Amino acid sequence: MKNGYIGVDIGGMSVKAGIVTIDGKIIKKDRVPTDTSNGSEPFLASMKTLIVGLIKEANKLGYEIKGIGFGAPGVVNSEEGTIDYATNLKLYHVKVREYLKDLNIPIYISNDANVAALAEQRFGAAKGYHDAVMITLGTGVGSGIVINNKLFEGNLGKGAELGHMVIVVDGEECNCGRRGCFERYASTSALIRETQEVMQQNKESIMWNYCGYDINRVDGTTSFECAKAGDKAANQVIDTYIKYLGEGLLNVCNIFRPQAIILGGGVSAQKDYLKNKVQKYLEDHYYGYHETPRSEVVIAALTNDAGIIGAAILGFPEK
Amino acid sequence: MKNGYIGVDIGGMSVKAGIVTIDGKIIKKDRVPTDTSNGSEPFLASMKTLIVGLIKEANKLGYEIKGIGFGAPGVVNSEEGTIDYATNLKLYHVKVREYLKDLNIPIYISNDANVAALAEQRFGAAKGYHDAVMITLGTGVGSGIVINNKLFEGNLGKGAELGHMVIVVDGEECNCGRRGCFERYASTSALIRETQEVMQQNKESIMWNYCGYDINRVDGTTSFECAKAGDKAANQVIDTYIKYLGEGLLNVCNIFRPQAIILGGGVSAQKDYLKNKVQKYLEDHYYGYHETPRSEVVIAALTNDAGIIGAAILGFPEK
């Protein structure tokens, strides 16, 4: 029997799981709907059924499952193997490892942004780099940090929240209770807010036409697409966005000096256009000290499968 | 023969070195003046003489030296064992490990703030904690990060520069070339600047009396001592200082979730008065997420010997 690993990606709509080889290939996938409406017990039960099915499948295919990893949204406790606080899924203090202990397979758990970073560093956009930081530019700003080929999650797996690093003291209010978090300037929501503000001041901008003259239809692509078409107001939005994103990433450079910065999430659909602007900002404003290593900006490559692959990697033997 | 380690603390005035036991005790110390006026070669030679003397001394005392560690100001390359850029000492690309290779003892090198953190975490104020971050509040803001009992220095030993994390985009100009760095708000120089500004607006403040009505004699103690005496303007200075210091430290919490935050440098002479205010700020403004572990604020304890002990720890066998 060859060694196989199961990665479980707990999402808002469905729990996706897959059998993953040590080379990061998914050889079988399955999923169940995410239903936590009756509490955590039936949710855990449906997840267990999904996993047991995949273990049998793996055995048939000649693989013995050596580890099961979970990527969960919200706050986990990696030492205890629990999901402590995932407010969107209404999961609190869910003992995942405990529930699955009769499988007699080691169980690992981490945050979803962390496992995505691990997948991209090991098998995706940052393959070949041992130090990489992934920043997910979505509704919020998620982050995952890989140091020396290993995930760094902070004490008890509760750190690495780069989205909640304040970059503007007394700045925009954040859901977390602080003001001026990186997330308030680099998320899609921040980009939309800034787009709408600039549109109000620039009635001639083609962004109005782009969103059908309905400012509520502005999304994360509005300013990018209109900037590419040469609209001055749209370019102003993008310059502001890149500046704040760049300042946050320069902080990341000064703290971690990653060999690669992986950009993921909705905004990363802008691919090279985004990447080139961000890379230029970093080079133009690089930390004043000499002799600091360069950080390469890359765009996430594994998108849909990153969660499953990254969760499975949690169970891989140490390099 | 018992195992011993040599720690070398390269300072602006002198190079201090000591024989350190595995329990963090210094059993013999020596020093030479820091003289780099004739270039790096004579500087390296005098450091070698110092070290060779201590090795002989160690042997007489029944210790075999198993490792030699250096704490150097500025930018080092821990992999290559070089001091790349220490502008105050005018040292550039100095190959320390190469120069000492005929001693046949493993040579380690790190930044001075990093080794101080290691010493405090292993044998000082943060003893018993496996994750700790040290922030040195001096002319600038230095930092050292210990994760899982090991120093985290960033790629090639060039990261962990928390003093150059921007907390106010477009804020105060920093020597590093950016604006709004943590250092510009939490260093002694920042405290003095703020004290002077508030004094100009408050001619009745007892801070004027405290500094002999000469604003150029304001130092890092002026506002603290007058605040303790109940001066309103001085308390305003301290509140502002604690706020910015606290915001930077909350960022550190969200990224690293250290079990302990060690405050060192000149401002830390305020001991419990500082510690209590900082701890309160963290508790009052803690990250919105639930279930995050507490970070204990502590004041550096080893002061003068931290450099020697921390440098020696670099040579200790892995735990």
C-alpha cells in the first residue's frame, strides 16, 4: 500500500474532501453540503461519513491513509484539534479530533487561509520557495505564513492574522473592533468603497457607464477594468488601492522577508496587471536598509483545490 | 570537560565576550574596545585575540567551547556568518565565520536585538514561555522574535524588523525611507518629540520646571516622571505614547500571539508603571475575535548581560 492523505476543506456551502498523494495530486474527491443548522453533532457525523467513504476508496486504490487534515474558517486550536469560533458557520468549540479518534488516524486542523498558503507554497505559485506569505484579497483579507517549509500559525494556531495588522492608527473601523486594519484598505470591500467615493467626485468617469449608472452594482472589477481602459478616476482608485496594499506588504517584508508573496482571493483575478503594479510598488519603496532579499510577488495558482491539498499537507511527514 | 559556549556582544564602544554555561551563567567575561577606524581586519583580529583568550580560560576551568555566537548591530547574514551592513560601526560585508574558521568551533551570528530576545526568553523575564517577542524602546525600536524556543529572524536573518512596520500610512518620516514606522511613535526619540510638542502648547506644565526651562534637556523620563506627579500635559503625552505603542503591540499579538511581550531599552526603566499601562491597553483593545490567548507584558531583566548570554545561546545544541 502506498501512503495517502485526506484533505478536508470546510466551506460555507459544502465540505469538500479529497485523497491526496505525497506529490500533491488529488486522486479522488467528494463533498457533502455544509449543514450546521441542527448543531455540530450532525455536521460532524456527515463529515465523518464523507471521510470514511474516502478511506475505503483509498484502500481500494492501494493507498493507506496516514493523516487527515482540516482547513476551517475562523479560529481553530491546532493543538487541541478543535474549531473554536467560526461565526459564519455557527460552529463553536467543536472537537473535531476527539470526534474522529476511533479512526485511529492522526487528525490535524488549521485555518483555511493557512492551508491555502501551504498548498501554494508546496505545489502552487510559490513552489521552490521555502519562505512564503499568502494574502487573500477577498471580502476580508486572509493570510497564511510558511516559514522553512512549515506553516507558521502563531501560538495555538491563532496568529498569522495579517489582515488585522493596523496600518492606519485611528483609520477606518474594522469588524474586529480595532480601527485602520490592513483589511479595511486591501479587501474587495475596501476597493468597492474607494471606487464609490471616487465615482461620486467624478461624474464623468466611465466607471458610471461600466456599472450601468447604478453605484450599488460597483464590484471589485469596476475600477480595474476602467483603469485599463484609461479612465483617470479609475486609475486614481487603483493607485490608492495599490499604495495601501503595498504598505501592508512592505510590513510583511520587514517582518518575514518571504521569498515569495502569494496574492489570492477575488482581486487576484487581475493577475499580471495586479502583480506588476504591486511588485513595482515594493521595489520603489523598499525598506531603506541595504542587502535585504527581494520578495517575488506571485498570483495564486491552485484556486479551487488549494483547500483540499493544503489540508492534506498538514498530515504529511515532516520534511 | 563540561560543555561551554562563548557569547560575543559587539557594541558601539566595546566588544564584550563571556564564557556561558548551558544554564545561562556567565563564568568569565572580558572585553576589547570596538575600533573599526582601520577597517575590519584589525577589528576582527582584536576580536579573535579576545576569543582565543577566553577559550584558554575555559579549558583551564574545565570547559570545552562547543560554539561561539555573535550579536551584531545592523544587518547580518546568519547563513553566511557575515556582518553585511552595520553603518554606525562602519562595518560592511565582514566575514566573521570565515575569519575564525581555524578555531574549528561552530560560529553563529545574529542581530543584537534578536540575541537579547533569546536571552530574555531562555533565562530572563520571559523564562518558561516558548513564544515571546521582545521590543526594545530606545533611540530606535529594535525587536527580536522567539517562536517555539527558537529565534525567528526572517529569511537569511534579515527580518523581524518590527520597528519598521508602518502603523500610520503617510505618517512621520523614518530614517529607513518609509513614513509612519512603529519606531517613529514608540522610540525614545518619538517620546521626546511628543513631549516637546505638548510642552509648547502647555506653558504651565511642570515639565518645564523638570527640564530646567530648557526644552532641549527633555529626555525619555520627563513626561513619565511629571505624569506620575499628576501633571495633566505630561499625562497627555504618556496616553498618546501608550496608544501608539499599544497599537503596534496589538499588531504583534495578531501576527505572533506571543505568550510574552518583553519590553526593553531606555523607556523600560519605567518598569511596572509602563508595564501596567501597556497591559491595560492590550486588554482594553484586544482583537475582536474570541478565544485568543493572552499576551503577558514583562520588563527585560538581564539588561547588561543579555547580549553575551543571547549570543552564546546561538551555539547551544537544539532543544
